[in-house]
Amino acid sequence: SNYFKCLNNLIMAAKIIDGKLIASKVKEQVSIAVSDLNQKSIFPGLATIIVGNDAASSIYVKNKRKSAKEVGIESFQYELSENIQEKELLELINELNLNSDVDGILVQLPLPKHINSDLIIDSIDVNKDVDGFNVINAGKTFIGRDSVIPCTPLGCLLMLKSIKIELKGKNAVIIGRSNIVGKPMAQLLLNEDCTVTIVHSKTFNIQALVKEADIVVAAVGSANLVKGSWIKKGAVVIDVGINRLKVEDKNILVGDINFNEVKDIASYITPVPGGVGPMTIACLLMNTVFQCAKRNNVSIPNNLKKLF
Ligand code: GUN
């Protein structure tokens, strides 16, 4: 009957992990930490560089700058032409490496094809890398050393921790193997004692592997890829995808997870928008404060340490 259908839906409906709310709490703590640093005459600064005018990247960078200001981090902004030469970009980064007002340098990816991204990323001072993409920091993350953790995987981990489920021994399946999300995410979950599988475009039978997962992290950039039938009942589902779709002449944002199908099967799910996106930014601000504290030889503010 309808009554039982209704009741069943209530019982089955996943809880939403509110990334926006958790991010606002993280930002509040970052803001307190910045005030503490200011008391010591230390003023954290973040330089953001965007090359070209990709619409999505422009929005992400604008949000990063706005959020930095909100928590009291000074923002140094560079908008470079699509046609800039690699050498000029390297010169700017070198200048920022030497500028003592700058604690973090973020080069928004992707870069135009004529620029060697690896070269650019590695030119950022290890101690001003706030993405954790520099080879040294990526290597440290890989072997579980104290390092700068890439913002998006860190945001996903904080969301998983917010629901206070045991991670130890759980099957975690990560869809996507990018250096920005998939690979570091695997490492973080491995450090939490999960059994980690990365699936990707060449994987045989992705669905069967996802079906075994207690935790699913989707980061491939394929709209609504993951169907309800792929998900084990009660799994925790983190959706990193931000895909723009046109539906009936309207532009909408959807994730890599088919939210409407999965929400009644998962125990927890992150929405798009309002899930991982705001967490990425909050973690960037946190990384900036960590790098600032480290560079100034002061200990990491206690309130931020407590977030882990
Ligand atoms: N492009 C997509 N995500 C990110 C990120 O976290 N950092 C940078 N720099 N570029 C990105």
C-alpha cells in the first residue's frame, strides 16, 4: 500500500551530508586561527593564478578568492591570458615564491595545452604549495608522511569523519584515478585502514566492484554515471563530480552519482551542489593557514588540529 511505500521510503532515504554546513564550520575555525596568527603579527596570504577564461575554472577561482577574504586571508590575484608563455608563468611563480607576504600559491588546473603543467606545479615552492600537487608533497602523501593533503580528497575525508562511521576495514571504491582526487583519495582511505580499490575507464566490470563498496567516492566527471543498481544498500556515497547539463533549456549542475536513484539505497550521500565543492575551498584555506604557520615557525593552531 501507499502507507508502507511511504514508510519504507522514509526508512531508506539516505541522510544528506551537508558539505556547505561542514565547510562553514571549518571556515569558522580557519577564521579563528587567522585571528590568532594576526595577534602574532602574522598575516596569511594566498596567491591564486588562473590562465585563460574557462567558465568553470573562473567560478571556482572566484569562490576561492571570496572565501579567502571571508576568513581574513589576504588574496593576491592573477588573471593571465590564454596565450601566456610558459616562461612568463614560471617567472610569476618564482616572484611569488620569493614574496614573503605570500604563504600559498594556487595555480588553477587545467592549464592550456601549450604549458607543461608538471613543470609549473613543481616550480611552486614546496612550502607554498597549498594543493599538495608538488612532487615532493605528493610523494610524502603517498608514503603517509606529514604533508599538504590535496584539498578535494581532504574535504571528502572530513565529510566521512563528520558522520562518525568506522572506516577501519571498510571496502572503499574510488571511481577515477586523477592526481587531483582519485590517487590521493585512495591514499587517505588506506591510511584510515580501508581496503581500497580504484576503478577507472579501463576497468572490467566497474559495477560489480562498486556493488561491493561500503564507501564510494566518484570523481570522473561523467554526469549521473553511477546508478542506483550499482550501490550496495547502506553504502556511504561521496560525489566529487560537477557536471553541467542542459535540461529543458535550463543549465543544471549534477554529480557523477545519479542522486535520485542512489539516495534511497545509500545510508549517506553528498549532494551536488553543496557537497564536496564547498569542502574543497574550506580545505584550501586550511592548507594556507598550515603553510603560513609552518613558514613562520609557529605551531599549527590547536582548533584546526582538532578537526582531524
Ligand atoms: N582544478 C580542479 N580542482 C582543483 C584543485 O583542487 N586545485 C587546483 N589548483 N586546480 C583544480
